[in-house]
Amino acid sequence: MLGSMRTNKKNQTAVWVILGLLVVGLIGFGGAGAGGGTIRTIATVGDEKVSVDAYAQAVSTSLNSLSQQAGRQLTALEAEQLGLQRQVMEGLLTTAALDDETRKIGISVGDAAVKTELLSTAAFQGIDGSFDKEAYEFSLERARLSTSQYEDILRKQASRTFMQTAVTTGVQSQGTQTKALLSYDRETRDFSWVELSADALDAPIAEPTEEQIKSQYDATPDAYTAPLTREITYAWLSPEMLSDQVDISEALIQESYDLQPERFNKAEKRNLDRIVFGSLEEAETARSELDAGTKTFEDILNERELSASDADLGDVEIGGIAKTAADLIFGNTDTGIVGPVESSLGPALFRINAVLAEDVTPLEDARAEIVGELAGEAARRLVGDLVEEIDDLLAGGATIEELAADTDMEIGKISLSAETSEGIAAYENFRTVANQTTEGDFPEINDLADGGIFALRVDTIKQPALRPIDEVKPQVITDWKAAETVRQLTEKAEDLKDGLNIGGSFGIHAVNNEATVRRSGFIENTPFSLLSNVFELEEKKATVVGGEESVFVVRLDKVNAFDASTDENKALSEAIQQRLDAQIANDLLSTFSNALRANADVSINQEAINQINAQLSGGHGGGYGN
């Protein structure tokens, strides 16, 4: 059972006990407590305590993991908005409830099992794989844990595992849910369809009468209603406006070119995989097997229990590998197997996946690009240097017009609505600020994405209003013709459908035939609702599906039931069954844990939690574990 615990809980032990306890930024919570006091416990469940350190370290570990997924360090405020602290607290209370129950019913493991688990912890092993006492003691010292405290953590972890295993072992669904899911998802349809467009009509659509125009206008007023519009006067300054004030020296151009060799002077490279062998004889044997075709490169990797990532060296320059190997590899302009040859790690076979030629861009060819970039950077700095001056003018009561007169800013006007995207409205921040500004608001300097700045004044806000019919008459006529086209096509489609439903054919229309299409399939150039309609039809029956400018008639030809007897579908059924069983087991364990918490005496020191959250936020610049 303890072996199972090591297999299934190894990552959890490493994250929650070792890595979390070594977060340097959190040293100091347990000793002084929140806010410099002596609080050591923030909650109790029965006789089990949740410590300040455990909470702080769990929050830090969880936030660092979430930040890695997001690709940036999230702040404490963002974590709180995502509910991270609450989730961490829930997990710690659940763990405490399980530990409290194991203690009550007398589940525990002996010293020998704890020792086995301790000796097998990778964090405490030396280079040779044996237990490193100094590393063990150093880690516990950094975490402010005694050996007895850490061993108690291991003992509780093992005890929890025993109880969790007892709760979930043997949990299995009946299989009916798996069958129902697969029958629904994997059932397919064969069907035929045609599209009726305007050219299928007997005659072109005639011009509408005045009465029909008025009817279309009255029936769809939203289409002819002007959106909420802000009439705006703005002043803006972009780096491009100041480009003529920038002088780029030849020395600066040369320096920029020299500092970017990877961009302008790309060395010749090879994309390589490598397998290292214990002896030259082993390498030669492997090469012979590759040449004979009895084994592949992947076969040899598998034999040596190596993954593709273990062998992958990526793109390598000639100086990135041992000279003997480099001479052979870079002397070869073809892809394929090279070696055996001595590498920095011993005899090796290399596989050349790609030959990346040298790519040199002379300075003269790169000059225009470099000058443009340097000029842009310099102009952005010039814009930034003017911000304080412009802020002072605005603070002194300067108008938008006066800004344009007294600075390099340019003035403009725009009617901004949800439909506006040209000119300065192409900048997202301009639209955001403009939509948050009302008449009478004081102009402020704001940034643009390209390094520019702007200030704006909302002169008038025009509420949505129905445009006069004479103003939108051309659009009304176009809309009426489109609607009339679909109406007449629908009549023809209904006639065609009725004929199909009594055994008729699609006649002269170009028929599209689809086979074994699933519910989640996609049929190009058809409405999204076409497939859902197909799956509601009876065999040999047809239906009409409307499009934006055309109409579709579709007939179901055959229902293909899910075949659970094929090898592929058997494997799929087993995989889904395993996932369902795991979910049921997790739900059962969650219900059990919640019941333990509900029946235990739970006490939470919310004030201490708030102090810790505030200290974490303020003490680490908005992040944890830095």
C-alpha cells in the first residue's frame, strides 16, 4: 500500500511538502506570525490544525503554478479575483478533516514505512541516488521543520492515502453511461443536400412598391437605427509625427547591427537528435541495424528507455558540439544518420533532421529596417518627454484646440460609435477611454499602443435614433429584395421537400452527398443548424434549412449506429469507462470529505487569513515566492 502511495502521491509530496516549504520569500510567517504576532494556526478541524506556514506556502505554490500557465507572474489581487486563496483554504480544510478522521479511527503507518518513503524522496538523494543526510537536514532547516515534524507529515500523508484508497477502491460504473455517451457522440449520418440560391428562381426579384418598402422599414427598425454616437474632438501625437526631428547616427546604426547577429548573421545550423552509447561497439551495432532496416531510430530510443525529448538537441551551431562530431555533421549537407562518432558524452549516433544554411544580411541591406526601428524608438522617447509639458498645460486649463496650437499634437474630430474603426478609432485604448468619457469630463493624457499619446473631449452624445426612411431607403430596398429572395426560395424548397418525403428526387439541382458525418462534424458553406436538423430527421425524410441569402433542402439517407464491437471502439469504450470510474471515485471521495468536515468542529480565524493575504500581497510586490 505504501508503494502505491509513492507512485500515486509522489508529485503531491514533492510540491506540497518539499518545494512549497522551500519558498524563500515566505520565510518568516510561522515564527512571527501574521502581522508580527504569534499566530501559528489559522483554522482547526476537530483536533487537526491548519498552520500559518501551510496556508502561505500552499498559496505561493498554487499561484506560481497558475502564473506558469498564464505565462507571467500573477498578482495577489488577480489571485483573489480568481478565488485562488479560497480554493487553497478549502483544500487545506479537507486535508485536515481527513487527517482528523484517520487519527480517530486509528489508521497509521509504522516507522519502517516512513523511513522507506523518506529514503526514496528524490529531493534528498545525492548524485549517486543514495540518501543525502546533509541535503535532508538543510531542506528541513530552511523550512523550519524538525525531523519529527517532517516525518509526521509523511505519516499523515500515508494514512490519508490508506483511507482514500479504502473509500474509492472498487468504485465502478455499470457501463450504461459510457454506452449512451458513445452512441450519441459516435453515431453518424449519411445524407444529401442541395442549396437553392437566387438563380433557382423563375424570374429576378422585382423592384418593391412603396408599400413594401414601408413594410420592410417598419418590420425591422433595428436595422435602420443609428447607434449611440459620441462626437469627439481630440488631439494626438504619434512617434511618426516626430520622425523628421530624429537624427540617427551612423555609429548607432552600426552598433545596432553588431548587437543582433542572430537576426542579421545567422550561422549555419543542423537540427539534431543524438543517442549516446556505452561503447563504440554498441554504437556500431546500432548503426548496422539502422542501415539494414531492421530497426528505426525510434526503436533504439525505446530500447534504451529514452524519449524523443531526451535525444533532441534542437538547432545546433558548429561550435555547439564536440569538434570531431561537428566536423562530420557539418561536412554533411544531407539529412539522415551520421556516426558513430565521439561526442562530449561518448560514442554517439546523430540524426540530422534539417540543414539550416547560413543566412547573412549585409549592413547595407539591413540599413533601412534598422534606421526605421531606431527612429521609431527615438520618436517614442520624444513623445514621452513631452508628456509632462502637456500634462501641465491641461492642468492649467488648456483646451484641446490650445494643445494643438501650442504643441506638436494634431487636432481631429470623429463620430465614434460601435461601428467606427478607422483612423484613431483603430486604437483600442482610444475607443476604451472615449466610451468611458462623458460631456464635461476634463481632458487627460492617455497612451496609444504605438507609443503615441492623445487627449479627447466629448462634445455631444447622440442617443440611438431611428433614421428617417428617406435617408436609408436604398438599404431598405436591398434588405427587402434579400428577404423576398429567401421567401420565394423557401416556397420552392418546401415543394422540393414534400416531393422527397414521398420518394421523389432532387431533380435538376446539384446534389451534395455526405457520408458518416458525426454530430460534431462540419459541412463547409452550410448553415450551422444544418447538421442538428439532420440528426433530428427520420431516414428518407427531408427538411428545409434557411441560410442568409439561400435555402437548403437536406434528406437523411441512412443512420449509422455506433458499433461497439470494433477494436477501436472497444479501446475507446474502455478509456471513457476508466475516466468515468475515476470521476465517480473522485466525487465519492469529495462527498466523503465534505461529510467529515460537516460533522467536525471547524474553526477559521478569518482575521489571521486576511492579515496573511495582505502581508503576502504587500511583501512580495504583488506576487509570491519571488
